[in-house]
Amino acid sequence: MTAPPAAPPRPPEALPPQAVERTTRLIRQQRGRSDALIEVLHQVQEIYGYLPPGALAQVARELKLPLSRVHGVASFYHLFRLEAPTAHRCAVCLGTACFVKGGGDLAERIEGRLGLRLDDPAGNGTWALEHVSCLGACGQAPVLVVDGQLEPRLPMDDPAALDARLDALGLTAAADPDPNGAS
């Protein structure tokens, strides 16, 4: 029995011409030096918000590097994103002070409300939830950052108040697929 033919590879998405031109300019500013790869990738990510495949191919071509090396560097470092970011981001602090005051429970609660997993960059398509080790707001624990805004002193001891606060932040409960609540 033979395996079915593999699907043809998807062509890379077309990149906006202005972004391609900006990428070329920034590579020229680095004089096309291959040792500037990490700096170039950081700047390309600022242009697109992530590192799309077509941009990685352009960087490889213009820096005269193998695509495998460029992709390897981009996938190795935690600060580079290879997928488009979600529209909204939520970071829950799991540093010592926040964890002791319910940060772990808060992360689980938000996972359930949004129907996603902590630290999954794809999130649920709209939201991504990530953990951070410390936000420097230990005296206001537990804390979240929602779309760049610090949210301190979350009322972990009052579930109704916590739900109201999370709703106000747009962290609304995911729809239950079964209205009767049966699993």
C-alpha cells in the first residue's frame, strides 16, 4: 500500500511591499553583515509583529545565509515569534508573592474562562495567556497585565468580585458547548 501524495507546500503569504522595502533598508544599514542576524530579526519582528516565513526567507537571501540557519536562530530564542500574535494578551504573574496570593489559581481560572492553555502562543485565536516570573508589583499581588495594563490586587478571596473584574477586563468566559453543562 502506498502513502497518499503529500499536499503541496503552501506558498508563503505575500508580504506588504512597504515592509519588504523596510527590511531591505535595515539590512543595508547593517551592511549586510551576517553577524547582525539577531539584530535584523528583532527589527523585522518590530515591522510585522512576528517573523513570517516570507520575511525569514528575505532575511536569509539578503544576508546570504541558509534559510535553515535563520529559522534556527528565530526558533531558538524565546523573544522571537513565528506566529502572528493574538489580538489580546494577558500575562499572569507567578512570582513568589503572586503565587502565594493565588496566582496559580488565577491562571487556571483564566485558562478555563478563555478556553486556552497557559503559554500557548496561539491562544484561542483572540487571547493568549502567558506567565511571567515577576512584574515588580509584589505589594499588589496577585497581578495581571492585560493588553499592557497592570491589574493589581485581584480579589482571589471573593469569586464573584473576581469574575466581575475579569469580565470588565474582557476576559469573558468561553461559551459552554453544551448549554446543559454536561461533558
